Amino acid sequence: MADSSSRNLFAAFGHRLIEAVWKLGFVCRFFAAILRDSGASLRRFPLVIREIYFAGVLSMIIIVVSGMFVGMVLGLQGYSTLVRFGSADALGALVALSLLRELGPVLAALLFASRSGSAITAEIGLMKATEQLDAMAVMAVNPIARVVAPRFWAGVLSMPVLAAIFNVMGIFGGYFVGVTLIGLDHGTFWSQMQNAVDWHTDIVNGLIKSLVFGAAVSLIAVFEGFDAKPTAEGVSSATTRTVVTSALTILALDFVLTAFMF
Amino acid sequence: MCKKAALSRGVCAQVRAGPVFSATATRLTHTVEPDAFIELDKVSFAYGSRRILDGVSLRIARGKLAAIMGGSGSGKTTLLRLISGQVKPDSGRVWVDGQDVAKLNTAGLYAMRRRMGMLFQFGALFTDLSVQDNVAFPLREHTGLPDTMIRDLVLMKLQAVGLRGAAGLMPAELSGGMARRVALARAIALDPDLMLYDEPFTGLDPIALGTIAALIKRLNDALGATAVMVTHDVHVSLNVVDEVYFVADGKIVASGTPDQVRHSADPFVRQFVDGQPDGPVRLHYPAEDYASQLGLGGRHG
Ligand SMILES: Nc1ncnc2c1ncn2[C@@H]1O[C@H](COP(=O)(O)OP(=O)(O)OP(=O)(O)O)[C@@H](O)[C@H]1O
Ligand SMILES: [Mg+2]
């Protein structure tokens, strides 16, 4: 009895594992197909611009507001910890480094995945369910070049900009709490920050992180949409998978990148 | 590799770049009748383990308008998908203008499709584009024509289906019958050599139906296009088509010219033409015995 049920468990686990490996293989081939067909869509840049508007520009509000609040919380928490060690002057450096190295890229990517990644998956999934992708292919227009690649590149290009905006708003929030509300010295706040932040280790590495996250989220979003079962439930579960898989992938990649970078 | 059916079906179909055979090489191995534009040779096809088509052979000559009739779910749409290369036969061959469709690589397939127009059963309009942008889509993608000329062509195609006034609407604002007429305008935008119509008359009022039937006929006569039309409308289509094929149980069970069909004594054909509920074509999808499924089996007698 126990033997057969544990064997079933083992079989189920193996099945899930094999499915996951299959899927990873499909993602890789899909990625290769996107890269192969990107030339045509990058040459028609207005297609990408349009998607940058939908994925990037329309995400600005949530990025700006979230960045602001995260910076303000950093200001409060950072001050209450630093003041115990008598180093409240370092608040500017703390806020900037936390944002540039970690919170900016990671949080902006998580927000981007839930705001734009899910929308991309739902849109492509619905296009598939209503045979729009088939109709396009039958009209001799490659759906990967026309629909998928522009959305992928729009995500890759938008993400670093969104993360940068998130950082700026965060620093602004930290400044507001630290200098305007708590009354730290304005000049110290900025000069501490300028001394602590290094162009290469902090800013460039943060940008690289957000580029990688942008590529990962966009790839997951377009893949899940393209792979969705062509039904209402199929599209809805694909949308959920985009958000969950993106979140896990972002956090795992962040660990790996951080280990290599800092 | 693509057998893993449940997973990543769509991706698989798109990513797979078919085996590279040149069209000329395949032509040497098969002597296509000079006038045959579409030829299916013992084509079998199954979705998973369910056999849909089982040894279908048919030949449609260049410039002809052929109708395919058959019960719901008999595999008519599947037949069109085989001709357009959206699915590949499990066995047998599909030839379009002398090319083996299953052996074309992606570039070859797209080259063939550029000369082909297809009306999908449910329209498949692009929901993010207006009516005129939908019709302009193939023109913008495949011709370098200036915008003003594209606009004029679009208005002409929309005029032909009686919807010039709807040019600025979005697909969500159209009725079902209007959407299908827009889809028809889009399918004929490039004046294709081959037209595939999947139920062009569904959801049309009698006036629109007559207009569309005349349009389909005119396209064939004036442009010399070859066309395959899936339809349930026996009486309208018998007036416009050149030949009719009846599909049932995965096979072509009868075929002939409209006159032969009208006077046929074949029970299949009679059932279709006269619209009788009883006959060789079953209305019901294969199922277990009705009485036993309702729990009225032997026990109660
Ligand atoms: N993607 C699919 N996966 C699995 N089975 C399918 C798929 N598409 C169609 N089928 C099955 O194939 C059979 C033939 O479908 P097809 O769409 O060709 O029928 P049809 O003759 O066009 O019917 P209708 O007149 O209702 O449009 C149906 O019984 C259907 O259940
Ligand atoms: Mg059909």
C-alpha cells in the first residue's frame, strides 16, 4: 500500500519534472525563433514603439507611485536604524544604494510583470483563441515577427528605463522623508550619496539587472500567450502563470546576478 | 519532437521550419495533371488519435469553383487547413499548383500563401484594428503601395461586400454577418489566385447572401481564381459552383457537377439536397447508446 502510493508520488513528481524540462526546451526554441525573426520587426520600428507605449509608457504611473512610496519607507526605516548608531547622515547613501543595487530593478520588474506581462499574455492568448494568429500566418505574415518580437523588444527596452524612473522617484521619496520631514541636512544627504555611489558597480550593474529581468519577463509573457490553450480558461491560466513564473524567475535571477556582481 | 501534443502545440507549429525540399525536386517525382490546381492524394489526418480524414482524394482544376459539403464536424475546415498548409497530412499528399504543401519550407509556404486568400469560419478579424485597417493589412504587409492607393483599394473591396460605410468601425462594433463580410473583403484584398472560403454564407440575410454569392462567382470568372468553398447552403451554392464534393466519415462519398447533384439518386446527396433528417448522414456525434446513458437500460425493460 505505502509502497504503491509512494511510487505514485514519485511518478507524479517525475511527470511534472519531465513536463517542465519539455517546456524549458520549447521556451528556448521559441526564444531562438524570436531572435531569428527580430530583424524584420526591428526594421519596422514603429511596431516596437507602439508596444513600448502600451507596455512601458502606460506602466509609468504605477512605477512612479510605487517608487515614491518605497523611497519614503526606506527613508523612515533607514533613519530609525541609522540614528541608533549615530550615523543618520548616511541616509542618502543607504537609500540610493538599496534602490540602485536591488530594490529598483527587482521591484520595477515585479510591477512590470504584473502590469504589462499579464496584459501581453492575455492579448496574445486571445489573438490565438480567436484564430487571429492563424489568419495572420495564412496571410503569409509571420506572427512571431509581427506580433511576438515587437512586444518582446518593447519589454526589453522599457524595463531599464522604468527601473531608472523607479530609482529616481525612490531617491526623491527618501529625500522627502529624510530632509523635508525629519530635517536632516540637505547638503549632507546629497554629498554622502555622491560619495557612496559608484558608476560602475552600482549604476551599471543595476541597469544590467533590469535588462536581464526585462528580457526574462517579456519572454515569459509572450511565450505563455503563444502557448495558451485557445480557450477562455486557457488564457486566464496562462496569464496567472506569467505573473507567478516571472516573479520566481526575477527573484532567482537576482540572486544569481548579485552573487556574480557584488 | 512535436508529438508532445498537450504541451506547446502552437509554438511547435510555428517554430518548426519544415524540411527543406525544393519545389522543383518534388515536381519531378510527381506528374501533376496540367490543369489540376489543387490535388489531394489519399490524404489521411487525425487530431491525436481521432481520425478525421481517411484517404481523401480530390482534384480541382485551375479556375474552377468547388464546393465541399458535409455534416457538421465531418472535417471540412480541416480539409481547408490541409490545403493552406496549417496542418500536415499524416499520410498522402496535398498539391497546390504543383507544389507538395507538406514539403515546403517556411519561406516556400509563405510564398504560396501570398497568392492565397482564406475566409475563416469565424472571421478572425484583428480586434485591435479598424475595419479599413483590417482590409488594408495584407496590402500594407505585402505591397509597397502608397497610402492613398491602399485607401482606395480598401474602399473598393469594402464596397464589393456592401460595407464601405463601416470602414471606420472597430470589429467589436460589427454584427456577425458584417464581420464575415469584412473578413471576406480582407481575404480578397490581394486578388489571390486561390481562395478558400469557410462557410461564406453563414449569418447573412437573403440579400447579402445573394450579393456575396455573386461576388464569389465574379471573382472566379473575372480573375480566373481557383476557389474551394465549404458551405451548407445547397441551393445557393449549386447555382454558382462548378463541382461539389460530399464529405462523410472521413471520405469523399460523392462528387459531381451541380446538375449531376440535382438529379442524383445517391442517398447521401439526396439527404443533403432535400435536407432530410434521416439518411446515411448521422446528426449525432458518436456516443454510447442513448437509452443506456439515460439509465433506461435493460433493467426496466
Ligand atoms: N484543434 C483540434 N483539436 C482536436 N480536434 C479537433 C480540432 N479541430 C477540429 N477537431 C475535430 O475534428 C473534427 C472535424 O473538425 P472540422 O472543424 O474540420 O469540422 P467541420 O466539417 O468544419 O465542421 P463544421 O461544419 O461544424 O464547421 C471535429 O469532430 C472536431 O471535433
Ligand atoms: Mg468548419
